[in-house]
Amino acid sequence: MRDFFIFKAMRNALYKIGMLAALVISTACNITQSAASEKTIISERDIKAPNPVILEASVKKNLEYLSSNELHGRETGTEGIEEAAVFIEIMFEENNIKPYYKTYRDTFEVGNKTGCNLIGYLEGSDPVLKNEFIILGAHYDHIGVGKVINGDSIANGANDNASGTVGVLELAKHFSKINDNKRSLLFVLFSAEEMGLRGSKQLAEKLNSEGLNLYAMVNFEMIGVPMQDKNYLAYVTGFEGSNLAEKFNEYSNSKILGFLPRANEFKLFERSDNYPFFQEFNVPSQTISTFDFTNYDYYHHVSDEAEKMDFSHISNLIQSVIPGLYKMANTSEKEIKLNQ
Ligand SMILES: [Zn+2]
């Protein structure tokens, strides 16, 4: 027992040192960049392009940790997912993301277990529009330990959904750094998704009862491997239910989001954490994914591991959604709407 806690403390300390090193490097790069451009205002280029090398290194490091065997598959209510929660809290803290409630944690009971959503907050800069919120979410829980296959029993959940989790963490980091959102942003990592969307359901109900003015919810699920032969980068569930994809592509000046017929066939719109927000708030709430049923054989499998991930694809996707999200956070009107 004691060894475990010493190990845990050491590892947390090592992570903090690692984060600090990354911060020093990225700060140094920023100084070089702004010295070169001799201006302090945020340019369109900065919004579109976080440094790709730093981004990919960070995506890889964070995803490898979250899907490591040490976290035992991040099942809700276990020590493994608690380690992941502490890690996410450190990431929020290091990137100046504030807790939305008193702490980052929103705990709830699910059966005889305790689940814990994590909610980071970046307040909007406009006195009026800051009362409108955009939620960027992903579940960070997974299914834990399953049956032994080739000596391995830990379902690491690298694609499902360490990939979406690191995506949201990178977006939090980026939006905190540019600090130029008129609307307020919530960065939410959900627990108990694998138990039937329990974390998102309870949070959607809670935020609705508190009168949150939700503009839209954008969720990230299984973005670890690219799709082949598509003329868009990711699909969005509930494509026909709103003009999200159309406006998003217009904002991005590029075809980022598209329609995957199989997403409808498998009712994916109702199968991730976007859905409770749609039910509670009746606003655009949709999931972005690149899992198309043909490009990944390890769904809910012990071999869903970091080494199977395409880090360049994940980083590229995160970079690519930034202009669209930035515009969503800054337009004077709520332009993204449900279709009638
Ligand atoms: Zn998932």
C-alpha cells in the first residue's frame, strides 16, 4: 500500500516537472514567434495553427499516459480512473483553466460506485455573450479489465476515448492561451459514459436546472485513426439535425465535417455524451468522430492501445477544428441552429 502511494506521489511530481518543461519550451517558442512578428495582437494564423510539433508531442505523451496499463482501463469508480482524474486536474491547473464549480469535480452516484465528471471553465470576454456557453466534451472513462486475450486483460481505451480526452485537453490549452472567446467555454471530461451516458446525463440535468444558457455542445469520440477515401476529415453525428457541419465548414473555410451514413444506421447520435444535452436543452449537441466501423478493429478490445493511434491524424484534427470553434465562440448571433 505504502509503495503505491510513494510511487503515485513520485509520478505526479514527475508529471508536474514534465508539464513545467513543456510550458518553458512553449513559452520560449512564443517569445521567439512574437519577437519575429513584432506584434502582440492575436493573428488569424495563431488561431489556426498551434505549433504542430509541440501539439503532436503533447497529444502522444498524454494519450500514452491515459491509456497505460497503470490506469487499468479507467473504469468508473476505480483507482485507475482516479489517477486519470488527477491528471486532468493538473492539466487544467497548468493551463489556467478555472474550475466551473468550487473544484473541477462534479461527483455523482452510479449504482454502488462514485463517478466524477471534470469541468474546466474559460469565461467569455464579452459582458453579454459570456452568459452563453459552449461545451466541449469527451468521456474519459473506459470499460476497465475484461477477459484475458493473449495474456492481456486491460482494455486500455486509447481510441475510446483517451483520444477524445486529449483532444479536449489540447483545446482547453489552446483557447486558454489565445484567450479570445466572447462566449464562455466549458471543457468537460465525463465519467460513466460506458455505463450508459450516466455522467453526461446527470451533468446536463444539473446545468439545465441551474439555468445555463447553452449555445451548443460539441463532443469528441474515437478520433484516434483517420478514415480513408473521404472528402471530409471527421463526421459529425446527428448531421441532418442541425446546420452545425455546414456553418462549421464555412467558418473553417474547409470541409472539416461530413456525413457518415453508418453513423445514422447505428444511431450514434444517441450513443454518446452529446445526447443528454440535446434532450435537456434542445440545442445543437453533436459528436465529432473518425471511427467509421471499417478503420479500427479494436473497439472495446484489450488491444485498443496507444501504439495503434495515429498521432499525426489526432493532432491535425485538433488543429483543424480550432477555427470553427473559435468562430462559434465569437459570432454576435447564435448562427448554429437545429433544423426545423
Ligand atoms: Zn466512447
